[in-house]
Amino acid sequence: AMPQPRMTFYFRRF
Amino acid sequence: MLELRLVQGSLLKKVVDAIRDLVNDASFDCSATGFSLQAMDSSHVALVALLLRSEGFDHYRCDRNISMGMNLNNMAKMLRCAGNDDIITFKGDDGSDTVSFMFESPTQDKISDFEMKLMDIDSERLGIPEAKYQAIVRMPSTEFARICKDLGSIGDTVVISVTKEGVKFSTRGDIGSANIVCRQNTDVDKPEQATTVEMNDPVSLTFALRYMNSFTKATPLSNQVTISLSSELPVVVEYKIAEMGYVRFYLAPKIEE
């Protein structure tokens, strides 16, 4: 299966 | 003190139904700008952002910024008790552990009051910068929902490819494979039936259909859906809410190992 990065890989925490 | 009145109360039902498949509990934020929410699904690979601008409400009072943790299924249970033509008023108080919904029938002959318990939620807030996308596809939301549903019965993932020819949705599974191509089409009777493809660079990305199908729960909110794609970013699937704002879903693409 292809891995799937989490949202925090793209967007930084506030 | 917080008081929001929405004559078109069914809109609030549609908003909750649009996101509760993806998110169980969420923190709603209320400010002078409007009523908003940002939440991730439990595996943190998808994110939903909602905005209902204050100007879109028939009455909007929010004395100070307030965050309210709500269980979306409980919210849906309450809102299901409202008639489709009912006017909905939502009230909250600083420091209170409940909020209230009031439903008024259009003829004012039935008025219902519901109180819902709030929840403590540890929500993680992410900053979403403005971005330039390689391709932006606009198409009828029902068409997009149909494609995701159809492909979901064949495979687990969809490859969305945008070229100057149009947008291609492909999947592959145990029983076979499928390709659906939608070409740009602006020669339609109504603008909401149009498909437009704005391409700066060709792009091809793979996404989990389970999430895409969950996003299509927002279809009743808008005739058109906007899909913004870039290889460096999560896809944005946006449903505009007329005169009020939007529901945007973000999904990280699957990556090659």
C-alpha cells in the first residue's frame, strides 16, 4: 500500500 | 453571549451532515467574522474547514470569541428535530457547559427548545497558507459524487490527473479497472452544469476513495465543487455555501514509496 502522510506534514500547528 | 439566527435553518442541518462522517467531535469557534470550525479526522490525514460568515446570518451577536466543543452526531440528532422550513436560533453563554437550539416554524405556531451538552475537546489547530495550485477543476457536485461512488465500488484509491484534455479519474481493483474523463464543458444551459479545468501544470495524484466519498456528503450544500490540486499539497475539495462561506476538505495524497 502507498503511504499517506498526515496533515501536519503539510500544515504547521498554530 | 452568543446568539445566531438563521431563517434558512436547513442549511445548518446540511452543514452538520456534511462533516459528521469525517469528524465525531469538533470545536466550533465564534467570532465577529463568523461561525467556523477546523477539525481533522481521527487518523489526521484529512481536515475540514468550515466558515459561515456573520453577514450571512439574519441575526448575529457574538460579544467575545468563544470556542464550543460539540459532538456532531448529537448535534445532528438535535437538528433532525427541526422542520426543513424552520428558523433556527443558536444560543450560547460564556462559561456555560451547554448551548441551545430554538426551532420556529415559518408560521410561528410551533416553537421548540433544545439544550445540548458541550464537550471538552483538545483540538490541534493548523495554519493553512494561501497557495497557488497546479490545477483547479470546477464541476457539478452531483457528478463528482457519482464518480467517487462508482469508483469506490471498484477500487480503494483514485488517481486524479489533469491535463489540457480535461480531468481523469482512474481506479484499479480486484475485479478490474476504470477510467472516467470529464472534459471542459461550458456550453451548458445553466452555469452550475459546467465543468471547467484551469491548468497551470499537468498534475496526477492518488487519493483514498473512502475520504473522497466522505467529502461528497457536502453535495447538498452546493451545485458545484472545486477541486484544487498540487503535487506538494493536500487536495482541497471545496463546497461553497451561497452568501455565507464554505466547507473545505483537505486530503493528503498517497505518496510513492
